[in-house]
Amino acid sequence: MRLSAAVLCALVAVQAAVLLAAVSSAQAGELEVGYYSKKCRGVENIVKWHVSRALKANRRTGAALIRLLFHDCFVRGCDGSVFLDKSYENPHPEKEAPANIGLAAFDLLEEIKAAVEDRCPEVVSCSDILIYAARDAASILSNGHVHFEVPAGRLDGYVSKAEEAQAELPDSTHDVEKLIETFAKKNFTVEELVILTGAHSIGKTHCSSFRGRLSEPSSQITPAYRDLLNYKCPQGSNPVVDNNVRDEDYDVVAKYMPGFTSRVRKIPDFLDNSFYHNTLAKIVTFHSDWTLLTHKEALDHVHEYADNGTLWDEDFADSLLKLSKLPMPAGSKGQIRKKCNVIKLY
Ligand code: HEM
């Protein structure tokens, strides 16, 4: 009993020290393109080198990076809160939220962080590294069509709560009104919701994320695609399937959607406007994807981006950039972590 009181006191003391030693208020600095040009020359090249190498081995990692940017920035702003592992003091960080199922690429980000720490110790935040990495992934996966400059100078936060992630992130079973509300809370318009959801042209999803789709009526999902998904998702298991049917195994597409085989790609995870064609054809995995067709303004934008891939590339870059500028809550403290998965203790 005495021992646990002592441990508790020590923990409180450590936490207080952490807060006192916080580098500065996260609101203090404006984000700036070239922020590290003097502080850590070449940091963007280091990130790009590691991202390119990882995507050469597996393009899906690029999808994971883009989703990570979304899930980090939507919850407490872009502060690396999604990277924090559970600990004695924080048993339920964001990573544990059901909405964060399938998040990946954490190892790659730690690898990049270690390389950056070698060059410039405790200078570059994990949150900035994530935005650089996701930007590079978007560029590589789109063959250079999606590109933008990243203003930097973010700090890594101290707070990471599963319940916040669960409350703030959208769910794949949500209807369009709820999605609009979720995005409006972060100051994103209906158009930006439609633009950003176009990221579902890449990557994979667990069957559990769209079980309800397997019994939706043909007015909401093309029956042949529903059969394909049913085949890929046997009862009692939870594998992952491709978000974009053109990335599926040729044989499976040939069996269930023979008219589609000419569109099957040898190179998967190409980031483009195909999501909008798939949505209009009702061959998308999530209810939340399909539901965009049920709202007049959203539907108009689905048509607009299906018709104009170049416009989508540009608008997607702008919307990712806007996501990457979501700030931490007012008054939050930040630091530069040494490793992305743990808070640095001073
Ligand atoms: C509109 C609301 C959205 C909902 C409901 C949603 C939901 C989901 C779900 C459930 C998954 C699959 C998780 C799994 O089962 O493993 C997923 C995957 C993905 N999402 Fe979203 N998402 C939304 C918006 C976005 C946005 C705004 C982006 C990025 C800008 C994004 C990028 C991705 C990517 C790239 C993947 C594939 C990740 C991978 O392969 O590792 N999503 N999304």
C-alpha cells in the first residue's frame, strides 16, 4: 500500500515536470514552408528517400500514410497524437479507438524519425514528419499529379485519447448528413468532404468495416460487387480487401464482374479520381462512400470530379494541405519527441 502511494507520487511529479518543461505553447509559431531549412537542412529529402523506398516495396504503405495524416489531424489537430502507444499513465490512447482499425506505417515513421534524429537531434517533430511523408506518398501514388508544399513547425502533443478519436472521426456506416456534420465541425465543406473521400481510390479495408454493405439492396450496391465482397469476406474471419475493385485479384474479378477485367491494374494503389466512377457505379466498399450519392450538392461534386481528374488532383492537394494545418486545441503544450510513440520525459 505504501509502495503504490510512492509510485503514484512519483508519477504525478514526472507528469508535472513534463508539463512544466513543455517546449512552448503549440499555438506560438506560425507554420512556414522551409521551416527546417536552417534548423535541419535536408530533412525533406531524408523523408522522401525513406518514403520512396518503402513504396517501392509496397505501395499500400502510401495509402496508410495518407490515412494517418487524416486520422492524426482530425483529432486534436496535427500533433502526432495518433502515434502514442498505450502506457501506465494513458491506457487508452487514440490508437486503441475502433475508428482507428487498420492504421499502419508506424514502423516506417519511426524509421524516418530515427534517421532525422541522427542528423538533427530533437529538432523535427513527428507531426511534421508525418505530413511530409503523406505528401510524398500522395505524389508518388498519383505519379506526381498530387503535389503541394508543406508548411512546417508543428509540435508533438501530450494528449491522446481513444474516446476523442472515436467521437471525432467519421464512421463507415454513417449517412451523408452525419458525415457533413463531422467535417463541418473541422471547418470542411461538403465539397471538401467529397474531395477527401476520393482517397478511397487506394488502400485496403477490413471486412468488418463494411459488413452491413453485404446485405444492402441493389439500389445501394451493385449485386455482382456485393457477391465479390461476400466471397472475399467469409463469415467468422476478418481479412482485408482492396478499396478499389480494379486492384482486386484478376481471377476474382473475372468470376464476379467479368465486364470489369480490362480495368484490373497490374500496379495497385494509383491515387486518382476513379473513386467517383466507382461511387456512381455503386462499386465502393463503404456505406459512407455510397451515401454521397444521396445528397444533391455532394452528388453534383461526385459528378464534377468523375468528369475532371485533373481538377480532383489539384483540389485533393489543396484539401490535404488544409487538413495538415488543423491546429492543436487552443493553449495546448507541445514538444519535439525523440521517438514518435512515446512522450519525451525531461
Ligand atoms: C468520409 C469519411 C471517411 C470514412 C467513414 C472512412 C473510413 C475508412 C475505413 C473504415 C477504412 C478502412 C479501415 C480498415 O478496416 O482497415 C478506411 C481506409 C482508408 N481511408 Fe478512409 N474514411 C473516410 C475518409 C477518409 C479521408 C478524408 C481520407 C484521406 C484523405 C481517407 C483515406 C483512407 C485510406 C487511404 C484508406 C486505406 C488505408 C490503408 O490501406 O491502410 N479516408 N477509411
